Amino acid sequence: MPSPRRAAMRIAIIGSGFSGIGMAIRLKRLGYTSFTIYEAASDLGGTWRDNTYPGAACDVPSHLYSFSFEANPSWSRAFSHQHEILAYLKHCARKYGIDSAIRFDARVMAARFDEARLVWLLDISCNGVHESVEADFVIAANGPLSRPAMPKIDGLDAFGGKIFHSARWDHEYALDGKRVAVIGTGASAIQFVPRIQPRVARLMLFQRTAPWVLPKPDKLIGERARWFFKHLPFTQRCVRGAIYWQMESRGIAFFVNPKLTEPAMKFARSYLERRVKDPALRAKLTPDYRLGCKRVLLSSDYLPALNQPNVDVVTSPIQTVVRDGIVTANGVHHAVDAIICGTGFQVNDVGAPFDVTGIGGAELGALWLRDGPQAYLGTSIADFPNFFMMVGPNTALGHNSMIYMIESQVQYIADCLRELQRRGARTMNLRSDVQRAFNDDLQRQMQRSVWASGCHSWYQTRSGKVTAIWPGFTFSFRRRTRRVRAAEYIFSR
């Protein structure tokens, strides 16, 4: 039964993706009843609600890309598509009674800590109407991949055709028979390019950096296997465990000894040679950096799609966008009807997703712009009491499932709440020296990793500081987040 103190604690969760749903489920299990999930959109799902582009799918195997406490024996494929993952999230919200705690169309614009009353004041916009809400505890679960990044190109606003970002796909616009430009060759582009290539008259792929591409071992999961997973759940747990350790072992080449990526690079070059016979095109598609420095992409149909006669891979930098097309640095004018930006999300060199003001007027956005995003275990931040993040700085992965990291953070935040209650305290504030020492050590570890080997990606700030990736094994992160170290915080009654 919930204790009176737990029932009375007002907890605000911002975002209803995997992080927000997972956190809410844990809170309810622990007896907290006064929590609300504030969701800016009209439906739950986070990135799996927003990214509906053709071919949208996960690049982590289905059995591992799910909550450990809610196995899904009905996954249809080894790598699930967007609609199936979204359905799974909605199922979890319904089953655990979390959907009733979600307040939709409620965008958090700002959060300010009231030092006199030791509460957070949230400025929330609901369909254009602003209101103020108080919370004792704030959990920002809106994630780093929630703000689409449009490319900064001269003349983009002057384009007379259709333009949209892959995370805001315009399904009303018919691409059939059109001349389409795709800007970007990241994880989204390699999924939607093969889907739209057969439909368009001409596809011009503007590539700044060639990605490392490996074949995707995707396949249908047969009825027999699904029967075993449903009626003998331990079989699915065994599969999940095998996948986890297989993926975890890849981390050795990323942050222990990057030279161990050589066999994978050799295989990727061989795969490229088999799929792309034209030497000129193959040269364009050959990466010039170590595998893993940027996100490794999985696709079995991307390279074959680029071989088709209606596709051009353009590597000359874009100089400007004009009303009827794109002009590259070599002076060539590419006439297009539509531009699709597969240019990722705003992760580094931007402020916080909403204004956050802590003790003494500390502004989180300004701090991040000055020093790069940083936190302690990607979860708590000095001078921001009772404010916690999910999938915060340096928690992203290049080798395993983010759901594992999310569940680790859920455990840590739950233990912080337990410690608050045990002490009868109102707030807990991370010590600044703890945060500083943690990030100094983290950046020292990063120097021997593949992410510091010379390339530039969304993992880094413009100065080269890696602020997105966790430079270690996921089980080491789980060990660090299993229990809160009370001495690292200052408690206030």
C-alpha cells in the first residue's frame, strides 16, 4: 500500500516514450500515485510516434528492444518496424494503467526551482493556453532525439517545392514520379531511401560523409518460435540474454581497443564491393574513418538501391538552395521537386529542450551551451535539486539496447526517491564536485575510445567533446546506478 508521503509527492514526468512509460510504471509499482506524464503531442510513443517515414524500424533486435518485465512473444520480425514498437508501448501503458496518467497536448515550456518553497514551477502550454503547475520532483524523459535538426543551408526558405524532415514525414505529398533530393545519409535515410527509390522519377542523395553499412540480419519470426516464446517464456529470456551478451561484446572494439574494429571494417568493405560494382560509386560510398566513430548502420537494401539507374549520389557540398533546386559547390544545378532532410536531431551545441532554472538562477541551457551537455550518470545535475533526466548526456550507446540503459536510470531515480523518503527530506541536490569529477573521468575514458579517433558526428560538440555516448559496458552503468550514494548529494528538509 502507498505510504501517505509517497501518495502526496507530486511528480512530473515529461515525455511518454520508453523512458516516461517505464518510469511511470515503476512509480506506480512503488506506490506513488500523484504523478503526471506531460506529453506535448496528442498521443504517446516518443520517437516511435514521430518517425513514421517509409521503412522506419529499429536496428536493435526486437527481443532486446523491450522492457525486461514485459516480454512480447508476438514480435513478427527479428528487427521490429515502427508500428509494432508503437503498439507495444501502447500495450504497456494500458496494461499497467499508465495511460490515465498522461496529459496530452501539454507542452512544458519552462521549469523553475522555487528556492523558498523547495518546489518546481512548470510553465505548461495546453493548446496555446499557459498555466503554472507545481511539482516536488521532475523527471525529464523527453529524450535527445526529439528535436529534428534542419540543415543550415543558404536559400532553404526560398525553395518553391515541397520540403520536410524525415521525422515529420508528409504522407499527403505524393512522391511518385517526382525528382526528389535527400539530404543526409544517417540511420533514417538508409531506411527510407530504398522505399522511395522505386517510386520517384529521380533520386539525388546528397552525401557529406559516407557511413559504414553492414547487412541487417532481419527475418520473420515463425509461428513455432512465437508459440515457444508465449508458452515457455524462459525460451525468450534465453534468446534475449544471448542477444544482449553478443551485442555487449562489441563494446570491446569501441572503448577498450578500437584496433579490434579492423575485421568488421574488412567485412564492410567486402560487402560494399559485392553490392556496388561501379568503382566510381563505390569510391563515393567508402568511409574514410574508423568503423564505430559514427553510428554503424544496418541495411541490406540501401546499397542495392543506390545502384539503380534513377539514383545519383552527390558528394559535392551544397552551396545554396534555389527556387527550383539545389546548387552544389562545383556549380551544378540539380532541379528537384521535393527535398527530404534526413539530417538527424539537435543533440549537441544546443540548449536544453525547454528552459530549466535551478538554484541561484542557474540556467541549464546556458550551462550546456558553454560546457557541452553534462550530468552525473546522465541523470542528475548539480544546482538542480529533485530534477532528474532520462537518456541524458553520455548515456547513448553504439553497441547495445537503450532500453537496458533506461531501466538502469529508472532504478536509480526510484532509489533516489527512496532515499528522500528514508531521510524525511524535501530535496536532494547533487554536489558539484561529484559531477565535475565524474565528467573529468568520463572524458579521460573517452580518449581511448573509437569516438575520439578523428571523425565528427552527433555524438560530439563542435569542439570535439563527446557528450552523447557512454564509454563503457552497459553492465558497468547498471552497477553504478543500482543504488544512490547518499554522500554525493546534499539533502534539505
